[in-house]
Amino acid sequence: MRRLTSGLFSIMLVILLVSCLTFATSAKDGDGKIPKAIQGEAIRMALIKEWGTGTHMITHINGARAEAKRYGIDLSVVDANNNLAKMSEAIDNAVTNKMDAILISHGKADALQDAVVRALKAGIPIIVFDNDFDVSYEIHRGKLISLDQYDLMMGLLSQMSLVQELDGEGNVVYNRVANCPPTDKRHRIWEGGILPTYPGIKVVNTIDLGTDNPMPKAQTALETLLTTKSNIDAVYAVWDEYAKGFYNAIVASGKKIPLYSVDISDQDLAMMQEHPEIWRSSAAVDSTIVGQVQIRLGLKAIAGEKLPRYYSLKPVLIRADDLPPKKQKRVTMADLGDYYEGWGYTTDFLDDWMLALEQSLKSKGNKK
């Protein structure tokens, strides 16, 4: 493999540094004593999502609900159905209802900024996933945490999978979703690292159709390209909702064009096993873990503990070649822990006092 250029090398150094900080932060600690701010309190949190449909989002919600149940947390879930005004209103409602913590999923920073600032000024911690807000420390006081799936690394893993299987040369249909924080991060790796490092990779077309129900739009867009261009060697999807549309278009064309992507779902896995020669790989984080970590960070914030301003979860590269043939076993997201270490559960931010809290609730339940 050719030597990495200084641009990609710099990116990798940053990624490795963040990894070290990530692993250092995730260790379990504490003496097991439940913090006074938590003892005997009826804790309430709100999970406010830009949208709640699709396997990834549903799994995230279920992961948060299951983790909340462990600690007796009353978790309210708001699906804004892609309505940013509704998200902002839900944040304000959480403040009015004196929620102990607010968990946010996606959204646009400029549309939610004012509501987030109002919540922070009210002293309510904000744990935001796949977004970030420009708020001074004087306002957030250590109670604003931005959590992501390590999108820089997911971009690198998925894009290098494409590069390696193409031997560094080929015509690629590339997908990006501009002005969406996680996909923007993945795109930075492609634009700033992959393309300058591997000049043999040529982008013959870029597809960006936004975030609103992109699968059928992506399918139509690629179907059109496949009838007009005969020199496509690979397709890259920055988000699996696009990948599913691309997959359908490739299968319908009768061609065997390899597909590489980010994120995973049960439907994705079924497609990957159906045509492993097409859907080759996808970099992903189990969204169950996202829910687990948001709840734990919310608890730690309520307890008054020091928290990182940013935290990235650890992704894996799911490869079609790692999975069994479909006749042997149909793999679901629940099964991926059998093939990849760290899938399905994490101990990140799981403190001894949380286990003690869980046990105390079980003991109370047994006495009833």
C-alpha cells in the first residue's frame, strides 16, 4: 500500500489522539456510593429526536429506555418527525416541566440553539447526539456534552474499505449529505484525506438528496446514472438510508457494482447477506449503546460529576465476508456481538454507584 500523504497522516494522528482520550474517559470508577443528588430522587429525563423511524432510531430509543429502566428513570420520548420547530418547543417544554436532564438526537444547531441555551441557563444538563452547540462555558458550566459515533473514524473505515478493494483506482459514485453534522464529518475524511491520498479514485457523480426519506430518491437517482454511465466501479453511501436505495438500484440493473456505506440495520444486514458481492461493508456503532451512554451521562451530570465536553463511541467495520451465508444463518443486529467485540453493550461511563442504584431498586421491588 502506498505511503499515506501528510494530510491523511495528520487526520489519523488526530483520530488516534481522540481514541486515547476516549478510552481514558470511559473507565468505570467511584466507590459505589450513590451520590446525594440521586439518592431517593424520582429522576425524569426527556429524549427529543429529530425523527424516530427506521431501525437505527428505534434501536436508539429502545436502548435509552432499557437503560433508564435500570435506574428507575422516567424517560419521555418526543419524535419531532423532522420538524425542527417541534424539537425546539419540546426542549422548552422539558424546561417548563423541570426535567432533570434533556437528551437530544440530531436536529440543526441554528434551529435549536436558543432553546438549548434556555435549558442550560435553567441548570438542566444537555446530552446531545450527532449535533453540537456553540455555547460558552459561562452558560453551560460543564453540563453540555456532545456525543457522536466517531464519525471521522467511521468515514475512514468505510472509505478505506472501498480503496483497498479497488486497489486504489476506480470510478466512484459518491454520496454526501451536506449540512448534517455526522455526515459532514464523514465527508471531511473523504475530501481531505482519501481523495488527495489516492488520486486513482475518481468521483464521477455526487448524490445529495437531503435527509427526508432519501431511500427511494437515492434508488431513482442511481438507476438513472446506471443507464447513462457504464464506467462505475463502486458506489459509496455516507448513510445507510441512501445505501439501501443504491443497493436496490444495483440489484435491479443486474450489475455487480460493490457498495460501501456507514451505519447498519437489520434490513441492511439482510441485503448484505442476500448479495454479499454487492454490499461489501458498512462502518457502524450499535445505536443501543448510544442510548445507554446518553442515559449514563445524564445521570452523572445530575450527580454533579465532571464530564467531557465531547465523547466519541467506538465503531466497527461490518464486512459481508465476516458474516455466514444466508442459508446458514440470517444475521440481525442483535447477533453482531457474536462477530464483533463490543457490539450490543458498553461499560462506558458505567460507574459503581449506578450498579448500586440498580441493585437498590431491585431490592425495593423484591420487598413489595
